[in-house]
Amino acid sequence: MRIWIVLLAGLLVSACSITKVEPWDRQYLSRPEMAWDPDSTTAAYRAHVYFSKEASSGGTGAGGGGCGCN
Amino acid sequence: MGGPCELKLYGADSQSLQRAANAAMTEVKRLETKYSRYREDSLVSRINQQAGHAAVSVDAETAALLNYADTAFTQSEGLFDITSGVLRRVWDFKSGQLPNESAVADCRRLIGWQRVLWDGERCGLPDAGMEIDFGGFGKEYAADRAAAVCREQGIAYGLVELGGDIHVIGPHPDGSPWQIGLRHPRRPEEPIDRVSVSQGGLASSGDYERFMIVEGVRYCHLLNPKTGWPVTESPAQVSVLAPLCLVAGTGATVAMLKAQSSRQWLESLELPYVSIASDGRVTRAL
Amino acid sequence: MKQQNSSALLALTSAALALPGMSGKADAAAPASEPVLSYHASHYREADIERKDHLGGSRERYEIDTHQLGLAAPLSRATDIKLDLMVESMCGASPWYVQPGAGGKPVQAMSGASIKEERYDIQGRLNQFVSSDTVLSYMAGYSDEDDYEAVNIGFEFEHTIPARQLTLSAGIGYSDDELEPTQGTTPVSVLKAEKDNLTLFAGLGLVVDARTAVQTSLSVSDQQGFLSDPYKLVYIASQNNPLYADSRPDDRRQWVWLTRFRHFVPAANAAFHADYRYFDDDWDIESHTLELGWYQNIGPTWRIDTSLRWYSQTAAFFYAPYFLSQRADGYASSDYRLSPYGALGLRVKAVKKLGPWQLSAEFETYSAKAGYSLDDVDVENPGLVEFNTFTLGFDRVF
């Protein structure tokens, strides 16, 4: 199952044919609402809440600590 | 900067707008001071004072500008030459009189970017009397920098105009582009055409900026560095659009200097342009 | 934008972009240009447990007030720092054990006395901009609450290949936790215990065009130590004394595959977000999380963000609402968080830019139900949670 995921991920990314974006054409990509996390404080709070209330966690990096949340 | 400067900005509130406008104007003034021909302490003056003596070390920004000038020189086949400012000494457009040939010939000996010593760090003019000046692209660069400063301050909609060289930061907040009028080469109060710009630079070069008419012939300020004489049979005006005003400006200036080959140059550049011939015919390639 | 083949244009443009400050902040990686201080205050409240699911103890569940203070600032020409402090005070009751009620339907016993706890968490992150394409990040953090203490460190690496508009990232994180459960009216299963966690991840980010970016990453985590819940019990019908301590394996390996998609729609002046996370671990829990968001700009200063989140998980192999007899491996848990269920969440946030300030107000409502799950669920855990959370945010640029 895991191998399929890795292969699918790789395929998805390489399948995207990209259009060259000039540096001066980045006005949309650089907008705050286009960021992976437009507000890192909110993202941290939500991740903390879901970690305490669900069985799944993680995915967005290697950082963060634990908590005894029950 | 030798012309009216205008900032049209949209922002969240007057405080942030003021901050952005101040930052932009500070940047324009900084460049004006740094590259002014008239200030003895400017970097350009220091290089010119050392002509025939020594090379002067320059900072990263100046080095990049000199590299840009070098690229423009190559791409224009020698027509864009920042050492050609010395011709100012013999051409006085207010006098109504043409200079004599020998004066022009003497001047031509002091022109030639290919002879300038430039190794990426130090710039040296080989003969006393030689001069470099950034007047050929300084204003366009300043427009780009002022726009960049505004963007850094969070401005997303607006434009910067420095004496006819424009950098559009972004469209109006509702997404509609700016409608910019191109002045008529012979009737300055009327626009001859309008261009829609959402983002990027718009620069124009015309034979009307500084000129004189002697015995019915128009002599304009665009001097061919190879002959020392004003270009003849060039369009009356060329306006070019490019993401950077700096590049648009070079495109327009070189188009004028290329005179009869201006159309070929503009086509090879693949940038949108408007070219107005001296008989008033407009060629739009937008 | 049409294809540019002009060599003259290319030469001039490259020379122009080599000018410092011409290519714009958006392109090269660079430290933050000015300090930003932020304060967020959140109020979280769970819905009371329904009478039909309730056995005894408090019907009220958790209420949590959270204060977050953050500072992001440049530190030197090539480094910047991020410090985040989170202070939470929690009070309320939490699920204790589940036992069969009328007709064998499981009912939830809640802890009686009001729990009152405070938690402090501080996280620091130092970003080192080795070049305009490469960033190294060093993280460290500490958290403390009445019964739990944790230390964590991490390292991340990010490298962009501009020609391919591709960003590669990888990282490693380690956390060491110690718990000393509070002996209250509910007995605890252990006096002192430890656990640690090691996480590795790798990701790829791609700028597809001027308005679209996509990112996919894979991470694997290994947890070792005491992973059970010291406050919870399970009901084992066959035993004389039916209540046993919650007991889980002492290791757990988790895999997470996360893919995120961002697309800006200029005609609407809004951004569309789609995030999908697949989770799989060796406790037999498999989950899907799908979040769709629409970030709508209104004029130059307002933005309204709306997002819908759907979550679905399967059960841990040692989970049951209650047990008829002891499992051979000795594991058992009735924690709703290990049960099969799904959840739907709706979030709305309003953001207003006012000079150097950014003010925000956010509301989220979340509801877990067996019916929202992808797979059919035979028995719904009576302790599934429903909550609302409201947050006010104040961010200031200096």
C-alpha cells in the first residue's frame, strides 16, 4: 500500500506540466492567501485541536511537540 | 528626475499609503543623488573625474547597472552607449545652431563603451574627458525601484510615473487595468492613443523631448554615438511595454536610434509596442 | 504570456533582473524583512454529552481558553527567527470508560470532578538562508502541564530549483515526553511513564503556473514508550471486576501522505485550497482528511476565508466500545479517538488589514458522527465529540 502511495505521489508531481513563471509574474503566488498556511498561528492551533481529538496527526513537517491531551 | 513625478497608489489606509509613498520617494531621491551628473560627490562624477587616471571600485548596484548598460550596448549593436553623453558639450538645442563638424569629430573620439575598462568590480575611463552617465536609463530604473519599494510596503494596486516612464504595480482594486494615454508627438496636450496596462513598465522615447529646427530640418536629442549626429528618419515616437520599465525604456530608446530599422528591432524584441511615424501613422503591436 | 524567443529581450531581462531588488521578494528565499508580533485568543467548547449516551459523571465536557503569542523577526542578514508561546487553561470533564447500557448499547461514563489544568508550550524556529534557494531550519520546543512534560527538537532543509520551479524539502524531528498522571478521584494506571517520537519527512513543492502551486509530502513517525491513556478504563464483561486500565501497544508507526493544492482565481479575486491527507498506522487505523477552502478578497483590506473539512477514520485493532472477554494480547481501549467515525467541520474567518495591523475573527464548528465515516460503522462510540471554537487574532507589523 505504501509503495503505491509513494509512486502515485511522484507521478502526480512529475505529471504536472509546468508553465514558466517569470519573477515579475509572481504577484498571485506571493499573496498571503496562497501560502500553504496563510496564518501559521491559526494552523498551529487547529493542528493541536485535531491532534487531541482525532487519531491522526502530522504531515506538515517534522517539528512540534507532544501533549498529554485527552 | 527632470520631469513630473507621480505616484497613484491604492492602499488600506492613509497611514500605510503615506509610508509607501515616502519610501518610494526616498528611493527615487537616493538614486537621483547617487547617479547624478551634477553632484561632485556622486559615484558617476567620481568615475568621470578619474577619466584617464584610474579605475574606481563600484558597489553591487552600480556594477549591475554597468552590466546592464554593457548588455544594452551589445544588443543594440553599439547604439546604446553610456559614454555618448559628451556630445552634450557640442549640441545645444536651445541655441538653434548646429555644431561644426570638427567639434563633433573631437567629441566622437571620447565615445566608445567598448574602450571602457570594466571588470565587474572597477570601472575606468581610458581617456581624460570621457564621461559615463546613466541618464539613458536612470529614470526607468528608478520607476522600477519605486514600484518594488511600494510592493514591499504591501501596495498591490497603483502605478509610479517618473516623467513619462511608468511602472504599473497592479491594476485598480476591481481588477480593471490603467488606461494610459500616449502623448501626440506634435501636439503635447492630446493623447494620440491609449494603452491598457495591468502590470509592468511602459516607457516612451520621442523626437520631441529636446530638439531644434534648423532650416526646416528637425534635429532631436537622440544622438547616434557612431556619427555624433541626431538620428534621422526615425519614428516620431516609440512606446514599449515590458515587465520592467528599464527594459521597456531600452527597447524604446534603441528603437528610435535604429531609425529606419526600428520596426525590425521592435519585432525582434517581441515586446508589445506602439510606433508613431513622423507623418502621424500609428503602428500598434500590442 | 506568449513564448519569448527574442535573444535580445532575454539578454536585457536577465541583466535587469540581476539588479539588486529588481526580481522582487516573491522569488528568492529571504529572511523576513520586518518583525511581526501576533496574539490570538481562542475559546473552545465541547457540546454536552447527550443523555442517551451518558452513564454517569458530568455531562459537561471540555472548555479550553487558549492564548497564543508569536514573534517572527529578522535576526541577521541571512537568518530569521520565529517564537511561539501557547498558554491554555482547560476545565471540564472527559470520557472515562464505556460500558454496555440498555440493550447492549454502549454508554459513556464521564469523569466526575471538574478537571482544571494549565498548559504552556513554547516553540522556537531559526531559519538560516544559506542562499537564495536554500534554507536550513532548526527547531526546539518545550511544553509543560500538570501531568505532562515534553521536549522536542527538529531540523528541516529546503532547496528550490528555480528552473524547474521545484522545491525539495526534508526534515527530522524528535520529541521526548514524560507523564506523571495526576491522582484525582479517578485512579490512574501508572505513576510515571515516558514516551518518545521520531519523525522523518520528505516533500516536493511545484509551481505549476502563475496562479497554481501544489505540494506533496510523505512522513513516517515512530512512537515508543507508554502510549496508553492513564486516565481511561475499559469494560470487560467476563471479569468480576470489569473495569481495566486502558492498555495500548508500546510502539506505533504512522505514515502520512499529504497533498496540498493552491489556485488563485483572478476573476473572483480569491484563492482555492484543497488539502488531502492519508494516514495509515500499525494500529490498523487508516484515515482520510479532505479540506476545501475558499479565500475571498473583498477590496484591498478585507478577506473572508471559508473552509469545509471532512475526516474519516477506521478503528484501532484493540478498540471496542466494551469487551466481552480479555484480548489475548492484553490490549484494550474504548477511547472514542480510536473508534471508527467521521467528522465534518466548517470554518469561517474574517480578516481585516488596518495599517500595520491585521485583525481576524474566526469561528469553527466540528461534529464527529459514525455516519460521516467513509465505511459503515456498526456501533458508534458514545463519546464522540462536537465542539465550537471562536478565535480573535491581532497581528502587527513593526
